[in-house]
Amino acid sequence: MFDVTATTPEVGFWLHPEARGASHAAGALDLAARLAARSGLTELTARTLTENLPSKRSLERAGFSFVEEAIGRTPAGDDVSLAHYCRILASGEERQARGSR
């Protein structure tokens, strides 16, 4: 999680090619959501390249909803088309996170 505001952080992920395809990213995103809910945050945001279908699938498997496509700047300074996603954190996630301590 990074760029945390009072209610919302952004999440990102990268997997080694040998670890891809086993739902590790979706599982990690779900754990991040539980941690965020436990911390009192209300939603998570994420961005990926519009052509990165595996990342888009991982976000959707982890409960994120597509919001929009927009031009954004990468850490390398390139302007690219990005798919923006959001996951609203339910109060039940916070209770679940507390119960799993």
C-alpha cells in the first residue's frame, strides 16, 4: 500500500514470472484489503496498464471494480493508458480481520 490518505491507499503488485497464474496476487490483494479495513480505511484503489489482462483479472478476482481508463504517468515518467480500479471495504472485512488475530 502506498499514497495513503485518511481513507484510501493505492495498492500495487508484481509477481515473478514463475509465480504467476496461481492466484497469488488476488490472495495478497485480499490480505491488503483486510489490513486496510482493520486500519480504518474505507477503500482501496489500483491502476494497471490497460493491456495487462492478467493484472486486471487479478484485481477483479480480489473484489476490485473497474472505474475508468485514463492517461497516467508511470514511475519511469512515461504517459500511458491506465485502467483504474477500486474496492470498497465492507465493515464485515474489518470484523473478519479482527476475528483472525
